[in-house]
Amino acid sequence: MVIGALEVGGTKMVCAIGDENGIIKEQISIPTVSPEKTFPEIKEYFNDKNIEALGIGCFGQIDLNRDSKTYGYITETPKIPWRNCDIVGEFKRSFNIPVGFDTDVNASLLGEATWGAARGIKNALYMTIGTGIGIGVLAEGSLVHGMLHPEAGHILLRQHPDDNFKGICPYHKNCFEGLACGPAVESRWGVKGADLAGNDSVWELEAYYIAQALYDYILVLSPEIIILGGGIMKQEKLFGLIHRKLEIFNGSYLLTGEFKNLNGYIVPAALKGDQGIMGAIKLAINEMGI
């Protein structure tokens, strides 16, 4: 089978060709500009590939309600040119093939659940911490949607007593994303996170917010594994810091096997950056009913 996959990001679009086994045959990256400029480049890439279906993992907010008039649209987003953009319809009209569609983080989780760290697990959580913070949730083997889709990057957190930073989220200020995403780190410290690797105070504070959010998710969703990705998590020291702070938040309340082995419970993505595009392949396969 020839499967098309598209990872729609705020700065770039990753286009790929894969097969039903999740094997990526080729991929390219196209800058995200505006629909008018970016769509033609994407279509040109896929035009001669004879793809049988296309899967799209997309930044949000998006409409995933198949009964809605705006199903397949990017709806509310800070990326103004992409507001009210009928992304699924655009490609269905052009290629007349099945088009699978979900959030970028759900696609990443689906990739990990199908071929990666969450394979064989029915309840899992994938979180990416980068330009923004996004969460994908797998519950009893199904991706969680509901009213919209999980927007757990915007949960409100208790601010660290020594942190006077006001937060950068234009909606909530001190939500998780407002306090701990990549641009928040840069705004708080005046330097990009990649240049702060040796500053322990930066990562102690970051781990405080990540662990606090994760503990909330654990108590509500009861995942069997948590996978962390995104640019911030390239600071590998964060995993150990998060584990220690999570133990503090927990006290001795949860005594599950997972809490006795946090190294195996809260883990990096196994698919090494390809989880989103591999998840998009799986979205396409699912849309075909296979």
C-alpha cells in the first residue's frame, strides 16, 4: 500500500510516504506560511505518488465531530491565516481518497501505540512540550475526543512560590503552557532553553510544573504509560527531575507498580521524532477501514 502522511505544524509541514507497516519510504519538510502558499506545495509533493489514503495530524484547535459542518477544519488558532481552514476538504477534493484526521499529539500517541513505546497498552498519555504544550490520550484503546479534544496544556497550575513570572498564555497566563512551554522558558530567563542546559535552576523549575501537571493527569486518567516528547524534553536531565518531584507530589498515596518504576512509566518517545508522521500513516489506514 502507498499511504500519504502529513504532519501539520506551526513552522513546518512534514509530508511523507509510508506503507501499512508504518515504514516511512520518504519525507520532506515544507515551511508553514499560509494555506494559499503552502497547500500547493503539499499537493505538488503528493500529486504523482499515487497515494491510496492520506492521514493528517494537525495543530489545534480542530473540529473532529463528523456530524459538524466544520468537520476537518482548523478552527480557533493563534495562527491567524489558518483560522477556519477546511484542511480535510482541501485534500479530499484534490485527491478523492480517504483522509484521516486528528490532532498532532493524538497522531504522535497513535504512532507510539501502534509501533512504539505504548504498543499493546490500552491507556496511555503522550505529551509534547515545545512551542506549545499538547496532550494526546488513549483510553481503553481509543483516542479521546469528546466535546473537542484534550486541551490539557491549558490546565491551571499552582505557581512555584519563588516564581514571579506572569506566564505567556494570552488566555490564562498561569496555565501549564503559559508557564512551561519553550517560549515561556525563553521569556522567563531571557535565553532560549537550548542555551540554558547548564543552569540547574531552569530545569528544577520546569520539572516542578511538568510533574505537577502529570500528577493531575495521572489521578484523572490513570494512564499505564506516559510518553514525553518535544524540544524541551531534549534536556534529558528533566526525566530524573520529574520523577523525583512526582514522588514528592504523590507522597505515599499511589502505590502502584508504575510508581515503583518511574523510569519505565514516564519515558521518552521510542520512535525518535517520527511518531507524528507514523501516527498520520495509521490515521490514513484507519480511515480506509483496514
